[in-house]
Amino acid sequence: MRITIGIRCMVPKPPKVLAGRQNWLKASDFKLDDLQAVLAHKLKLSDLTFADDIQQQVPLYDGPALLAQMHADTSGEQSAQIQSEWQWVWESGPGILVIKQAFADAQVIDRAKSLFDDIYQHEKLAERSATDHFAKPGANERIWNAAEKLCVQDPELFARYYGNELLRLAATAWLGPGYQITSQTNSVNPGGQAQVAHRDYHLGFMTPDQAEAYPAHIHRLSPALTLQCAIAHVDMPLESGPTLYLPHSQKYPLGYLLADCAPLHDYFATHRVQLALAKGDLVLFNPALFHAAGTNTSKDIKRAANLLQISSPFGRAMESVDRAKMSRLLFPQLKALAASGELSAAQIDAVIAASAEGYAFPTNLDLDPPRDGLAPPSQQALLRQALAEQWSEAAFELALERHGEKRTT
């Protein structure tokens, strides 16, 4: 039987009385019973098509198996179905999933970790060691803007690391094309204490008073602007303190107002879940999910991960990144890797998405008017054109410079 659904445009009637705070959230409205009601739903494996297991309400996916399914289906329909399932998990389900062996080449992970260790030691000697938003000083070793630093130090390694089709599939599932990747590596030493439970960027980086100033629809919008990820650079048994999560908590509307809420933190401490990870696993979650890095109780495990914030092209990423510089450094490496066949076209596309600017705006429309569409070409479009047409390095650098000049006043 075929079901036809008719859609009518319904214009809501304005409320007769506009007094009060109908579109404003208040921390004082928090009730633990309301939160528990949101968390009461339990996901079953039968609810999902592509997951291999569910542990503590977290769906687990087999990365190599997913890639095989994607490559076997040239229509792209399988990929679209996987993306639809993930989008549902992040928005309406537990808010978190894990792709096992998403980064299957251990050598690439090890090379990246070694380079990040060197960068941290250099910054430490230069007295530039970073601090953590949600942990005590000295609990960990953090590198800000790790994506650009990796690209500058070793663009070929950057290409191999970020030429990851599963990461691209996940990012476009939540954010669409043109997203912006920023990253910070974090190594938690033995004895490093846990973070406090929190939500992430954007509203998660505000005090409750600051977040209250934003209307309710912005609280709903904020999670749609970012996908939070963690790439395990080492095996992480539970004793090493992998991240703690509260599945389904991203659906609680007052969550951004509870940074100082003792009942919330007490509840999190007794109901959070924690999963051991293996090197190369990829955790992806809604930034509104309550989470916190755990305490490293091990004697000799330095827990190391690369933390990614993948931002919508329609929002502001957390870090400033010189994407023109990254594009210039990557161009000859991508040409060589494409010519040798070491990276596929899909992997090259993933690298471009992780580096070059994918959105045409803001720009100076006097100097950079739309030519063949509604928007001028983006930095990503320029890089793709240069690779497709086999430009020289000099030609690409000149075009990149002119592209940047057009975007200034």
C-alpha cells in the first residue's frame, strides 16, 4: 500500500499575550525529573541498519566494512543511507557513535602522533604550552591549531591522515559540504584528573548567564553548527580515562545553562558511560551531549587523541586557520599522490575538504562577483580546478593570491 502525505503550509498564529519569557530559557527551570525523562529512551540494535553493536547505548560501526559497502555501491545510495542513520543517532538517538578502525593505517596514526609529540615539546620549550577549557592546568598536554601545524610540518602526512572517506562521510552527514575542520591534540598523563561535565562549542563555551541571553531557538541551532570528534592515537583501556558520556543528553533543552548545576554534575557522575577505544577508532558526537574526559588512573599510559571540531560553513569555527597557506603547501603533494594512485579521488576530496575554505563568503562582491552561479568560486573549488587541469605550482599560487585579494576591502 502506498501512502501519500499531503503537506500544507501552516502559518502559526501569534500569541495574544507576548508578556513573559516564552522564547527564553532559564537555568532555574531545571528539574532532574525532566532530564531523566529525556534520558529514559533506550536504543536497540534493531533500531539501526548499519551498526554492528551497541555498548552502553553507544552504537559501534565497523569502519572497514562500511568502506567496503560504500565502494561496492557506485550509486551513492548506500552512503546516503548510512549518513541518514548517523544524523538520526546524533539528533534523536543517543547523540554519539563510534567507528571502529576508521583510521586503519596504524603507520599514519603513529607518524602523526610522533610529529605532534615533537611539536608539543618545541612549544613547551618556548613556554607556549596550551591550557584546557575544562581541566586543571598540568593534567594534560594540548596543542592548539593542530591541523594547520601538521600541514605546515608535513603536508604529505596531513594528506594521508585527513584523506579519510569515513570522516568526510560523517562531516557531510551532519553539516553538508563546505565544512571547516579545526583540531587540538590532547595527551593526558597518568594521574591526569577528569574534566567537569560540559557541552561544547558554541553555547557550551559560555557561562550560564551568557547563554541565557540567547533565545531558545539559538539553543536548538547551536548543536547543528558543529560535529565533535576524537581520533584515538593510542589504545585507550578504561584505566587510561577515555571520555565519559551521558547518552541522549543532547536532547535536553536547558543543557547549555547547567555548567554550574550541582545536581546535574552529581547525576552525570553516577550515570555516565565510558568506552575503551583502540588506536584508529573515531568517536563522533553531537556537541550538546554532556561529556568529560576521564581520570587517567593508569601507571604508564599517556592517553593521546586528536580532537576535531568540524564546523558548518554557516558558522564561525573556533580557531583561526590559514587555509590559503595549507592549500599552497598541499597542492604539490596532492598532485603527486593523485598521479601515483596512492590516494583515490575520494580521498583527495576528503583532504581538500579538511584544508581549503569551502564557502565563498564573506567576500568583496565588487572585486569578486558571481560568474556562473549565485556565488563566486570558493578556495576549495579553485584547488579542485587546479588539480583537475594539472596547473603548475606557480600558476596555482598566483591564482590563490588573486583569489585572496578579491575577498578583501
